Amino acid sequence: MTGAGSFRHLGRHMDLFGKVNKVLIITLPSIRSQGLLDEIVNLLSQQGIHTTAITGVMREPTADNIQQLAAEISGEDFDAYIGIGGGSVLDATKLLAVLKTNSLDIEDMLGTDRIPNAGIPTVLIPTTSGTGSEVTPNAIVTLPKKELKIGAVSRHLLPGLTIVDPLLTLELPKPMTAATGMDAFTHALESYISNKANRVSDMFALQAIRNIANGIVEAYHHGQSVVAREEMIMGSMYAGMALTAAGTAAVHAMAYPLGGKFNIPHGVANSMLLPHVTEFNIDRITDRLADIAEAMGLGGSRAFGSVSAAESVIGKIMEWTKELGIPQDLTAFGVTEKDIPELAAAASNVRRLMDNNPKEMEIEDIERVYRKLLPSKQ
Ligand SMILES: NC(=O)c1ccc[n+]([C@@H]2O[C@H](COP(=O)([O-])OP(=O)(O)OC[C@H]3O[C@@H](n4cnc5c(N)ncnc54)[C@H](O)[C@@H]3O)[C@@H](O)[C@H]2O)c1
Ligand SMILES: [Fe+2]
């Protein structure tokens, strides 16, 4: 379900899952304080559905955090889990649902197709625009001991119902609007240039790019604009569909160690890397970038010279990151020159995503891109 106010139809759609008496809501303290949780609890109680709410998912959760939440709720059975939050909460909801029905730890589930049983039915309601997690079969966790972020990919992580409502994002603070919006844009761009891109992913990726290019600056400056927020949340969802069909690539592979080792928020890491990785790839994807330029409304297209159109995409991304206040310097997060080889080795190991990149990245290429974000090393 999509559209402004669509979350108010949640109660009457719960019969999708048969007779539902009791649900677990996994959400954020800020959704509770905005009064949205009370509204949702009331909607459900009007349908005779009892609710329990938990708000203990940490930002970019560790496997231990989710495992601990699973232990806390293990004594009770629920008919469905409803996740209302950013990608962190949605990913946690998906994993909690399958932890309940599989005798596995999260670490056993990481990788592709390693979850044998379907989980408790889930409803996923994003409050960032964002990860697109509400429509992807992925869930990402942080493994602090390994200083890594890593994903589980399984059809059993797809939700039973998704509600995409811009009203839930109106209070999203500016830095999160910027970072999560750039994450969504990165999903769309990387899906369009991925080795696995196809006609289905292309359609969703270009539509996502149009939506996000229309909305991102306006949503940042005027957070209460329902029109801009709607562009962003729809763009984020389409980008999630694109990445499900095509996969992301080197930007995401290089962002994971920055999140795992230095806690750089996922969207910030992607946003910093995106122009530089795109520049590295440019000779392999010039025509594709020209299509993206056209979708972004930059006036370029294959017909009018792909090279300048491709360069205009990189220029626009740089312009956005400045306007949206996204840092361009990894030293601000404690990264130094001596960390670069280890970061590059970790990124190179994320084969699931690196193999989607249109141009092979050797370790030295990865190091060179990271160094572009250490200003003194340029
Ligand atoms: N499953 C996927 O397909 C997928 C794709 C990309 C990223 N991810 C993962 O998702 C996580 C990041 O998710 P995210 O970027 O949505 O951010 P997030 O969920 O970590 O939220 C960022 C911050 O915004 C706050 N917040 C969220 N919604 C709010 C609202 N409406 N009002 C006020 N504050 C709000 C949160 O409390 C948090 O502090 C990472 O772990 C990333 O790796 C998953
Ligand atoms: Fe992402």
C-alpha cells in the first residue's frame, strides 16, 4: 500500500494473515514520541488486535543486539511482527521473524539462501527514504568483532505487507534525510550500472532516479513537504525493487567496512564513495550514465554526447553532497592512511557486490578511491 495517510489502513489489512489476535510492533523511540505508535496501536485495537511494542533495536544493529531481542520476546507467540522504522528496524524485524521459526543463529543465516523456513508474517513500514528494505529480501547486520557489515539474503525475508507512507517521514531530521536519501539514490544508480542489470531493474532504477532527483533537495530543506517526501519514499521503494533485481556494486562493498569498523552511517559512507567509484567506472558505463543524466533532468542523453552527460551526473552528485551537508573527508570519522589497506582488503572480499561492478576493481584501485576521501593524500 502506498500514499499519504495509507498507514491508517493498517488495521483493516491485517486479515491478509488470517485471524490475527496479537502482534509485536518493533519500532523507534522517536516514532513513539511523535504519537504515531499510539495511533497505530489504536488502529489495531479497533480490529480487536492486541499489541506489544519494543524499541530496543540499535542504529545499524549488531547481530548480538537482534539475538538479544529475540531472547527477550521468546516467551511469547505473536501472529505477526510489524516493523515501523528505518532500515535498521526493518532489517531487525525480518531477522526476528525468521529467528522464531529456524533453530539457527543470525551468523548461520548470513549469505545467500541460508534460511530454510519461512518466518512469522511481517508488515514493514519504512520511516526513512531509505534502504528500500520494505521490498528487498536482504537484512544487514554489523559484526563488531569482525569489524564488518554483512547481509542475509533470502526470499523468507520478504514481507507479507508493506505500507509506504510519506507522512511517517515528515519529522526525519535533516542529516538522516540527506544520508538515507543518498543511500536510495546509490541503490538506483548501482542497480542501473550493475553487471546484473536487466530490463526489469532498469525500469525501477530510472523511475527511482527521477523521483529522488525531484525530491532530495526539497525534502532536505523543507522536511514538511509531503510532495517532496512522497517523491523520496516512492523513489526509495523503487530503488529497493531495482536492487532486488540487479544488486548493488562496488560503492556498497566499500561502504560496508566503513560502517563495520568506523561506524560511519550507511548512507553517509555510500554518498561519500558514490562520485569517486562512478568516476572510476565511467569509461565502462558512459551510455548508462547518459540515461541517468536524462532521468535526473540534466538535459544530457546518449544522443547529445554521452561523455559530457556522464560527467554531469558526477558533478550533480558532488553538488548534492555539498548542499546536503554530507562530509567528504574520512578523517572526520577517525580513518587514517594506515587503515586503507585493511579497508580495501575487506571491501574486495565482499564478492557478492564487487562481482556486480561493471569494471574490475583491483586492491590498488579500491585503495586509490578510499584515498580520495583523505584530502591530504590527493
Ligand atoms: N535490507 C536492505 O535491503 C538494506 C539496504 C540498504 C541498507 N540497509 C541497512 O539499513 C540500515 C540503515 O537504515 P536507514 O538508513 O534507514 O537508517 P536507520 O534505520 O539506521 O535510521 C537512522 C536514524 O534515523 C532515525 N529515524 C528513522 N526514522 C525516523 C523518523 N521518521 N523520525 C525521526 N527519526 C527517525 C533512527 O532512530 C536512527 O537514529 C543499515 O544497517 C544498512 O546497512 C538495508
Ligand atoms: Fe544501501
